[in-house]
Amino acid sequence: MEGLIKCSANYLPLSPISFLERSASVYRDSVSVSYGSLKYTWQETHERCLRLASSLVQMGINRGDVIATLAPNIPAMYELHFGVPMAGAVLCTLNIRHDSAMISSILQHSKAKMIFVDYQIMDIARDAINRLARGTLTPPIMVLISEPNSTSTDMEFEVLEYENLLMSGKPDFRVRWPKDEFEPIALNYTSGTTSRPKGVVYSHRGAYLNSLAVVLLNQMMSMPVYLWTVPMFHCNGWCLVWGVAAQGGTNVCLRNVTAKGIFECIASNKVTHMGGAPTVLNMIVNSPATDRKPLPGKVEVMTGAAPPPPQILFKMEELGFSVTHSYGLTETYGPATVCTWKPEWDALPPKERANMKSRQGLHHVGLAEVDIKDPVSMKSVPHDGETMGEVMFRGNTVMMGYWNDLKATSDAFAGGWLRTGDLGVRHPDGYVKLKDRSKDIIISGGENVSSVEVESVLYNHPAVLEVAVVGRPDEHWGETVCAFVKLKDDFTVTKEDIVNFCRAQLPHYMAPRTVLFENLPKTSTGKIQKFVLREKAKALGSNSDRINSKL
């Protein structure tokens, strides 16, 4: 069409860096970061990020270079999310619970040029670097992040120090904006709940769009106060690292996540929003009364990961939290669907409200579509709430692909959709509900058993604090249900009690045949590592320690 042109007046590549630029003007003197007694304004955070970007360029960092981090939710971690892409580099945030072997493997795979390491994790990082040094790859330059306002220095580590490096940069640095919005901004390795981590690549465009989407689904108005209980290293804090900047909010950093710390931060900072996996919610509702403080107002909470048990959602509401349930993967920049609440559901009884809220809902505004499909025929399943299929996505907030792994990328995108490996159903109102991961479905005597459904029942037991259900090999039935249970303090129950409790509410074939009482292995984001539990169940063999041989 004549008269229409694309030029610098009407087109610039989308990038979440722009959120910081705007907040430095609009919210100049408002608090951007709060960490104990340490406070920064948005003007100060903007200048610190510019200095950081400048110092990286002075050290020879080029466009597309990977910069790694190994740090908890501290101010430096927040600044790195802007300073690194401002230098044109790609941010790779590492899981702080990985051991040195895994860290070394990821550094080798990503070819990171630098790594910023919190002082409490320095030993693990040094061991990882030493492993790399024994190979052919040049180890990354290490930068130590000390505790803010610390007067101590550790001369044992002959490494650069974060604050010194930052202050060597120039505050008038000219940002290296992406030339193409599809350029990588972040490299996030999957959590390793089912296999070895893969490197998921985010674009500036996708990060921009998902940041705005999560702001909307968190119901964030301007200047929210966000408590960081979601690890910033996990999907870049579900993209809220950038999203909070878009709204000029305050980032309340919390190094160690405990129920007591959560209540204290909420009370002292007047927190309005937070997030966390169901394990964080479980921690809150089961906290002792001595750890709790009255909430200064309603706190909006976004939860994700495994489907939260309805009873946990109900108890959170009783404490004064308003929970929004979302669902997504590392491959979807974090949250991808939201259980959008409808006013007519307010009239439902409490338990029914909780059941409705435990559904995964529908895709947010940044995505084009979510569907439940037969993974072979690619046909959509009926909206009957019963027929299971694989959850699939497509849209602008789906990853660019897996870093240096074309086959894995092609497999994930087979058929023109992102295949999640999660199984779910679709209800008549269109809302999606997860049933399980494909690897976690238990097939017992030809019947499909949803581990999520069994876990939901067990969470209703008054003595159960945490539970995970996996399949155990069985010579006759193929698999039987094996429950790993962590009890609440001062509670004692028998394996038979657990089995009978389930049998009273489920078909017998769905009830556990094996019950083990122990702590559950988790990733740092609170996801239970079922692949570890499956190996334990497999090691038990197929005939020993079973309760009642009849299904």
C-alpha cells in the first residue's frame, strides 16, 4: 500500500531494557530495590546497570557473548538482568543448588566468558572452574559478589570484585540495543526434574512480551511492591525481573526463603505481590504461629510448577493471600497460562472455589494458543474434562530453541507446536487442567493412574506435609503406585493408614501399594525431582515391602 513505510519513527526492536530506561525517568526517586537496610532508587539502579554494561564492554565482551551468574535473590542479581543485555551479551543464570560438576558442564556447554558468583557459593564455582581448566576450554573470568556494605575482604580469592568492577564503568554508557528483537537476551537451563538440563534461549522480543503478560496476570498496577521468593535464576524470575521495572515497582530481595522471612518482609515493606511454587505456599500455611505476622493488606500470589493441591489454596485464602494459578515451562519464559477468575465463581462453596482455582486455565495475552492434542494425530481432544492429551503451545513467548541442540529443538517443535510432555484435559468451558507429565503417568494393570490426582488426595490427610507419587515396577501389574511422604512435625501414622485413607476416596488400583516416609528431593525452585524417586522405587524391586497384594 502506498504511503506506508517502516522506519525509526515507527519501529524499534522490542526489548525489556526499555522498561528500566523509562522507570529511571518516571519513577526516578522511588525505591527500586530493597535488601535489608540497603535501598536504591530507580535512578541509582539505572546508573549502576549502565556502569555494569560499560565495565563488561571494557573487558572485551562482545555482542552475543554469554555471561553466567551463580547467585540468590540479591541486588546484584537484579542489576545483572539489565546490565548484561545492555552490553549486548546473553545472560545465563545458573541454579544455585547445582553441584560443581553440573556447573562446570553448563559453563562448558554455554561457553560463558564470565561468571558472577555470590560469596556464599564461591567454593562450588571455584571447583567448577578448576574442572574446566583441566580441559581445552578457556575458563570464564570470575567476579565475586560480596555482601553489600561488607567491610571484610577475602584475599584468598584472586578474582575481580563486583562493586569495584561496576564502579570502573561509565554512567554515560551508550546501550547496545539489539539490532534484531529476535536476538537472544537470556539462556536458561531447565531445572533437571526429568533429565539433564537443556539450554533454553529467550529473545528480547519474547522477554518483552512475557514481562508485560505476567504484569497483567499478576494484576500489578503502578508501583507494586514485589517480594522475591521466586528464584531470579529460574526463567528470569518468571520474567518479573523485567516486569516489575515496567511498573516502577519495588523489588524486595530475600536471600533465604523461609516462612518467617516472608512474613517479616511483607510486614516491613508492605508487600503487595509475591510468587512461588506450591512448596512455598505449603511452607506458609504450615508455618508456626510464632513465625507469622499480620498482613498489611491483601497480598497477590502467583503460583506455578506442579498443580497446587486445592486445600493449600483454600488455606492461603484464609491467611489473607489471594492466589492466582499459572502454568508454564522454561520453554515458555515461565508462566504461559492463567486460571483467570470469573465473578460467578465467588458464589461457590470454598472447596469448589479451590478446585476451580487449581486448574491451569487458558493462555495469557502473550501467547497465541494452548491446546490439548493427541501427540500422534495432532487432533484436539474433546472438551469433556476426561480425555487426556498432551499440552501444546504456540505463540510469541515460546523459546527460540535449545542452545546448540538442533535435534532437541526440532523434536520440541514437531508439528508446528511446542510439545510440553505434560498431560491434561480440557473442560467444557475451555479451561485446561493438568493430569501429569507423560513420564509420571502410572500404568497399573492397563489403567492410567494420575500421580497428581493421588497426591491431591494425600494432601488432605492431616498428617501429610509433602507427598510425591511415582510408579514402582511390578511383575504382575506392570506398575503399582508408590508414595513418598513427608509428615508434619509431631505426627505419626502407619503405611496402612495412608493406604486406607486413599482407598476410601479412590479406586483401589489408584491407592499406593508402597509407602515410604522421608524428605523429598527438590530443585531450588521447589519442584520435586521425581526422576530421583522413580530410581528409588525401581531399586526396591517388584515384590518386596508391598501392602496387601490385592488391588
